Amino acid sequence: MLNSAQTRAQPGTRRSGPAAMRRYFIREWSSWLLVVPTVLVFFVFAWQPLVSGIALSFFKTEGYKATSFVGLQNYVDVISNSVFRQTLINSFSYVFWSLVIGFAFPIAVAVVINELRRGQSFFRFAVFFPGMVPAIAASMVWVLLFQPGEAGVLNMILHAVGIPAQEWLQDERLTIPLIVVTMTLRGFGGSVLLYLASLQGINPELYEAASIDGAGVLRKLFSITMPQISNIIGLMLILQISGVFQVFNEPLVMTEGGPNNASMTLMLQSFFYAFRYFEAGHSMALGVITFLILMVLTVVYFRLDRKFDKEG
């Protein structure tokens, strides 16, 4: 057996340590040079604003300038604000309605398109096309459709069939569900394509074996299709909850958080703090609170998912 001295003496032996790392970086300097621009852009436009915003949330501000350290006072002010409770409930309401209205919809559309023998390319483009329209522009079109009174497009259609005009977005009970409908119709195309890619990766022999055993359409759907795409379903669930919880564009354009703060969201309130009331400290504090809530929801989901996997 070779001792340690003999081993070190062998020319083919690889060494590790600071000297070896320096030689590696010198040898691969051109590759590291290509990474530098991306790292700088990521730091300047992602991490630096994030860290600065968190730091600013602990300071009293005049406009966007920190004046004095106040600790958690900004958080206390935000949470004690009478609007915060309703805004938090609204944000969870957006998530609830998005799951009820828009979570299963892309899965169903993807399954239908995947079963088509002709025209798949056309329908893939058709479902993705609305997502190419900017959210602001799409929201402005929906505002015209949902105008209250006899001038609204939808109310004109209802009047033609003898149904009285509706208040639509001015009705506090309908505001959030209607906004979620517009979000779903505009943005479900990308989810459909992801589900389609996952569906087309399923081994067709599984369906053939199920057919031989006499399984019907629903049995194949719930015993083969859904389990096979469960990973992408879980990922899309997290992304949808996170995205809808931070919804901003649609409430801003369609209602500005009204009526009576019935459609106000955490991100919209943070925007108002920063650019309407010029209270940057409160805006950053609300942003941090939103981040913490999302982090807790994500951790809870992963814990439950891991528990169900073990039980299964």
C-alpha cells in the first residue's frame, strides 16, 4: 500500500485546495468572463433592489429617502391600518377564486387538445394568443365590456334579451370573481402548453394496457393521466398561488381597488403607498409582509406534499 508521501508524489494525483482553485480559475478565465455580465445584471436589477427595499422598511422616509431608523414601526403602521385586513382577505379571495375558476380549466383544455388527431397546432396557437396581449391593454378592453349602465357592451347584450343592466365591477360581490375570469381567459395559454408537453410525455403503452383491462375514459384520466402529470400540477399550483396573491395590473386598471376597497390587493396597496402617498417605508414593509406570507404558504405546501407522498 502506498503511503501518503508516495501518493502525493504521483504525477497523476489531483490536488484540491486554494492553489488548485486558483489554477482552475486562471485556466477557465474566458468562461468566467462570459458569466460576469449576467451576474452584474442580476445583482443590480434583482438582489440590490431587494436588499435595499428590505433595509428601507426599517426606516422612516420622506418621499423615497430614509431619514431615521424606526425598527418595526412601519410594519406596525401597515398592519394596524384599517385597510390591511380587508386587503389581506381580498388577496386570499383572489387565490380562492383563481383555483375555483382557473386551475382545472387549463388542464381540461390541454387534455382535449392532446386527444385531437388534427388541428393541434392551430389550437395550441389559439389558446396561447390571448397571453401575448399585454395585461394593461386586455384589462382596458374588459373595462369597456363591463361598463355599468346601458352604455356597457355586456349590458347591451343583456338588454336585447330582456335582462336588466348589471353593475358588474361596481358590485362588491362580483368584482373579484370577474377580475379572476379576465385573468384566466388572458393567461391560461401558457399553462395549457406546459400541460400539453407533460401529457405528450406519457407512455402510450399505459393507455393500451388500461384499454385491455377494460378501463373507461374517466378511469384512464384519474388512474393514468393525472398521476403522470402530478409533478407539473403541483408546480403550477405553487406558481398560480404566488402569482395571483401578487395580482396588480388588473385591479389597478379595472377598479383601482374599488369599490370601497373590495378589490384592493397587497401589491396594489404597496403601490399606492409608494407612488400615491409617497410613503416608501410603508410600501417596503408591506412588500416584505407579502413575501413572508408567500414563503409560509410554499413551505406548508411542500410539507403537506411530502407527507402525502410518504403515506402513498
